[in-house]
Amino acid sequence: MKKLLFVLLLITLILPCGSMAAGKKNPLAAWQPKFDPSGAKYTYILSNISHPVIEGVGVGYRIRDKVWEKSGGRLYVDFRPLAQLGGEKDVISKLKLGAVQGMLSSSVAAANISDRLGIVNLPYVVDTFDKLDTFRNTPELWEPFANGAQRQGLLVADITGYGPYGWATTTPVATNADAKKINFRIAEAPVNTDIYKAWGLKFTVMPWPDVPQALQTGVITGLDHTAIVCNITRKFTIAKSFTELNYAQGLFIHLINKRWLKKLPKDLQEILLSVIKEESSKTRELTRRQHEAQVAKAKAAGVTFIKLSDADIQELKHKAEPVLEKWGKKIGPDYLNKVRQALADN
């Protein structure tokens, strides 16, 4: 009798969970592979924290399908977006150990891996789509960056993005004086902390999953982020103003565990790296279009887009110079100067 009661109790506990799980829609259903990956000899686990509806994230699935085709089914790119493998700090640790082989890391998180990778977060350096293309396609600018995580056993294979940064706020910010009234959420990255201190603005360092509640309750009144992300993740339903600072490009940096890569057969190494390069290049162009489309959708939904005056932008640039000097020492002053000079006319 006791055994029967135990079984009945177990069933009552399990069935509701099972029915809810069955009824819950899979957010990644549209991206399931159209092939059976079980026969692959090699697997490349690739992580990302965001949703593949963002072009810079969806590239993971395009890489998956193209690598499968070109490798004849020998190499399967097991792409895991939506933080399936944990937060970025956790995944970076797994990546260094080789438990995860690849990662589309946000550029703000990548600065925690290597100071050199922080160059793309510095204000008004790689700040436009054109500058990003020049940075990526100029070997003397790109190669030092791509090799910036070698000491950590990682290779930077390529970059995709999620648009230019600005301020999504609950009240309009049309001047630097307006910005001082806002409590901005910024990412968990040392570069961002230094920037906001230099700008003299109030900020709160906060993990992205904590943002919705903090924004709804007024703990924060602004976001340092991009229009693409704010519109897709519905942050504009609360923060209905967006100030177009365009001080940096939001990037996903494709990191690979070097030790794992070297163990792959040579032809598969070449296939993986060439596909990543090809698809990342296409995706950077898709991101330009997605930015334009998401801004248009947000405006149509009533979001107000604001540009600071030239004088206010110059003030932000001037205040940021000590940050550039500080990080130049970490990144390499000669390298930073070379990048700034090369991109000055773009």
C-alpha cells in the first residue's frame, strides 16, 4: 500500500510538469536542422546568450548549415543561443577549458578576456558600420585584434553585430544635461564603467536578465544598448525614447578554443574558418539592414528618436579622452593610435 501511494504521489507531481513542458512553445523551433546530425564524426558546440532573430546571432545557424554541407556531414556545429549553456562569464570559463568549443561573445564581455578586445568598445573609435568594415578588412588593424586572446588559448575567428549603441530612456534625453537625470543600466564590463564615470553619468552595472524588472520598477530609467536589441526585446514598450549616440558598434566576437581547433583534421579546420568568415561578412551587411528596419518599426510604434547636438557629442568625446589614454596603455598605444588614424576619415 505504501508503495502504491508513493507511485500515485509521484505521478501527480510529474504529470503537470510534463503537460506544461509539452504545451510550452519551443522558441527555437524555426531553426531546427533539416538534417540528422547524429552521424557527425566531430561536433563544434557554439554558444551565445541572445535570440537568433538578431542577425548577428542567427549567423550561428547559417554557419551550422553551411559547414554541414561543405564537410559532407562530418562536422556538426551545435549552436546553442539563448544562454542555454549559461551566462557569458560562465561560458568563457568553459570555453577556455574546452568544454565549449566556440562562443559568439558580446564585445562587452570579451573585454574581460583580453584588454585588446576592448578596443571595439572604446567611444568613437569603431563607431559606424563603415568603420567596422574597414577595421575588419584591413589586415594591419584586424590581425592584432584577432590574435588578442591567444594567451588565453582562444582565437578570434570573426565578428558580427547588433547595431550602434545609444540610450533607451523612459524620459527624453536631448542634451547631456538631460542624461544626468537618468540612471543607466550598463553591461558588466570594465570599459563601460570607465566611460560612464568619465561622462559623469549615473549608472548601475546589471546582468541583462535583470533588466526587464528593473526597468519596469524604475530601478533604472535608461539602457545603454542598441535600437535593434531594444526593439526586438520590447524594451521600447517602457523606454519610449532613444538617443542616437552611435558611440560604438555592438558586436558578437566569434571565439574558438585553439586546442580543440588544432585537433580537427586540416580540411575541416579550413572549412570551418572559411565558412565563419564568409557568413560573418554577409551578416554584417544584414545587420545594417536590420538596424534600419528596426528603427523604422520602433518609430512607427511611437518611439521617439533623438540626436544630440554636435556640441554635446564633442563634449562626450572630450570627456572620454582619459579613458582612451588609460585603455591605450592596456591595448597598446601604438595599436590604438593606428586604428584611430586609419578610421578617422571613415
